[in-house]
Amino acid sequence: MQITNDLQKLLDILPDNIRQPLENHPQQDSLIEVVLDLGRCPEARFLNEAEYISEAVVTREQLHECIQKVGTFGGDNRAGIEQTLHRISAIRNRTGEIIGLTCRVGRAVQGTIATIRDLVETGQSILMLGRPGVGKTTALREIARVLANELHKRVVIIDTSNEIAGDGDIPHPAIGRARRMQVARPELQHQVMIEAVENHMPEVIVIDEIGTELEALAARTIAERGVQLVGTAHGNEIENLIKNPTLSDLVGGIQSVTLGDDEARRRQTRKTVLERKAPPTFEIAVEMSERQCWVVHESVADTVDNLLRGYQPNPQVRTINELGQVTITREIPNFQQQMQPSNSGRGSRRVIPFRASQDASPIVEESEQAFAQSSQADNQSGRDLPLQVYPYGVSRHQLEEIIAQFNLPVKSTKDIESANAILALRSHARKHFSFRRMLADHPVPVYTIKANNTRAIARALQSCLAIDEPETIDVSEPSRPGRGDSEIEALEEARIAIEQVVIPKGQPVELLPRSTSVRQMQHELVEHYHLKSESFGREPHRRLRIYPA
């Protein structure tokens, strides 16, 4: 990472007895802010601690000396230093006189968004959340530079307090080719946001600290015009926005819905429930819990819907180490909840029991007992560990990430002759003649998945290790109606019914009559969507009915 802070320019505005200790301080690089309060000792706050830097208390003369060296304080009681990113905030008494200063160090850090760079490049709107001081504005500044300089987009920054692009009329070089629009008064920020869209044809608008209902409405108007939004908001998590009536529109808004008696009984809920009112303004949300650990909600709509229904979301946890390597995992409780075997009495599915490491790291690892069970199962089936898996139409990078993440005894191979199993994308396996010819030459078990996603690949790997029942199809010959095709068709029928009718419309759906074993698979699929189902009718016309949550 390349860090630019112009720290000396901030130190130069401080009185001599405060500046000199800081110039020689061993933790100067981790300095966050300097606090000067009238009648108190000056305090320096570093990344992990705070300390007094002088035994002499701050006087009015020293405060006035500092004020004269900085720019004019605006309506938000903030000022800056020309051509720097530093921010000086004032505390006033009841008569309006300044009796305290908070001098925050502003840094331009290149490389700070490596954790979410792939999300920035998608063109979707991104909302950054986190407590003060965690680095939201620094990340926002770097996102603006990357979009403008490296992705060559027209970027306009709405800079209310001159904190993103620095004080003065000339923007700081840290924002690259992005343009900056200053805001005369904080209460006018929403007007400047709309003006930017109407007058300057931006492809991306960057906003810091969306905090009022008017600003939230302006953000929605901008998003509806097809402009990518990147912004920050007050709150640590999405739950904070849901509970905040002023900003809830950023995540789609919340409305109270009264259900009929039959519908409430089917959902097993009260007659009055909360539901999302509209599509979210921001498609992606990033919770900056720590500087090196960010929680990513890839679909804000799904997260909000799950929270309103009482389910816990399953976001990505992205961490970055000192070498700049990004690790993507899932939150432990949510992963366990989704992969937990059912106790409904209609059969059970064995899964790998994962546990967290003792230091509460977000990285999950396989327990020794589960590893022993999987090893025993593979030894009984005559397989040698590690299992060699040949991916066909499946993302090799994602496959290797999952293998490393869960420490599975599996290796990805590029040589079909050394493979013990093939992991194939279902559409490729059933349509590509070259795959059938390859399988005829190398007859090994084939495990298919419907989509390249983490959960599907993880379940397929469990099946490969004989820890779960494999879902296979016979692709050695052209597809024809049969037991394997019937199962796949039944599961696809259930999935489409759930995703296109039951969940979005809240209506129950009856499926076609199926055999007992196939209905069992449909029941388990319904449970993964946190819905309820039951079989009714007489054989051979017994079928499944799926109810909304």
C-alpha cells in the first residue's frame, strides 16, 4: 500500500509544545487525531491507544493560534488545510466561541480497496457502513480514484466537508481524474447531488455520510437514473439502517403488511408483518467492522428479506493480510445453520460439522472428528486421499478456494487421467458432446452442480467424499427419461416454484405427483429455503405442497 498523509502540514498548525513531541514520536505513522480542549492537557490518539503529549493545559491563545492557521469553519464546524486531506473540527460554547479542536489526520492510501475491487468493477451501487474512524472516507477516496483513473469512468464527488478531496478549490491528487462538487451548507447536500446528475453527466457519484431523509431520497432518484452510487451512511450494520426510519429507504424501505387469516396461518406468523417496500438503492453493502476485515452483503435485497423474516443472512467475510492477499469466507453461525442436517423425521443428510478456531477467526476449518469420518468413508469406498477432482465448466479458482477454506482432503487436477471424480456444470455435462466422449475414455464418477457458487461446490465436494448422498446423472449417453432425469426435473420444478411464486408472491404451490424418494429430495430442498412443505393425496398421485414462510 502507498500512503500519503502530509502529516507535517497538520503539525505545523499546532503550538510548539504540542508539535515537538509529535514530530519525534515513535508511533507517528499511526496517529489518528490530536485533541485540544480548553483547560485540559492536549491528547494524541493513535490506532490502539491515546496519551497526553504535554503536562501544560491548552489555553485560549493556543486555540486562537491554531484557528488562524486553518481555513474558514463551515456550517458543520469543520475546516481544513489547503491541499491536504486533514480535517479540523471545532467545539463551541453557548455563545459560539471555539473552546475545543479535533485535528484528524487525513491519509490517501492506495490499495486499501483490494478487498472489494471486484465489486467496484461490477458497476453496482455500493454502500459502506462502519463506526467512525474505521476508514470509510479513505476507502471512498480510493474507490473514486480507481473508477476515474483505472476504469475510465466519469466520476463526480459530492464533498460536503471537503473531507474526500481536501480543503481549497483545487482537489487533492488522491482522487485522480474524478471531479469534486463542494457543498456550501450541509443541509443542501441533497440539492447538489441532484444538480450533479442533471448538469455534469456522471457515470458514478460518490457521496460521504448520507444522513438525512432528503439525501436518501436523492440517492434513490440518482440510482433510478442508472448512475452508479458509492456512498457511506451512519450505522455499523444493515440492521441499523432497517431500524432507522430516516435511512431505511437506502435498503428498500420497510412497510407493515396485514395478512389474511389463512395466509397468516400458513406462514405461522402474526397477521401484521414487516416487508421490504421497494428495491434497495444500493445493491451491495459493505460493513467495515475492522480495517482489515470487511463483511460483504452481495445482495442487500436478500439480506433485508431474510432479516425481516427472522433468518440470519450469510454474508461474505473478506480479510486482507500484510501481503495484500484477500481471503473470502462465510460467517460461521450462518454457514452452520444452512448446512445443519434436518431433524424433521423425513430422513437425514449427513454433512461435515465445521467449527470455529479458538481465536474467533472468521476462517472455518474442519473438525478432527469429521476429518476422520470422511477419511474412513473414503477408505471404505476404496479411494485414495487426497481425492483428485477434475473441474469441467466449474471455476477452478473458486474450487481451490473452497478446498483450502474448509481444509478438505481434495485436490484440483488438470489431468483427467489422474482424476478420481469429475465436478461438472450441469448445462455443460448434458449438452457438450466432447464431455461425453471424454467420459467414455475415462469412466469416473460425475458430480454435477447447477451454478458456479460456493454453496453448490461445497455440497458437491461433500458428496465426492461420501459424506453426503451424491447427486449424479448418467451422461455417458444422450439424455433420455429415467430415474436420474426425473429427480433433476423434480428438483428444478420445486426450485422454480419457490423462487418465482412462493417467495416473491407469497402464494402456496402444488407440485406434480412424484415418488416417495423424489418427494423426500423436494422436501429437503424446501427446507434449505426456510419454507415448509407437506405431502398429500394418495399414491400414485401423492404430491408436494409448498407454503410461504
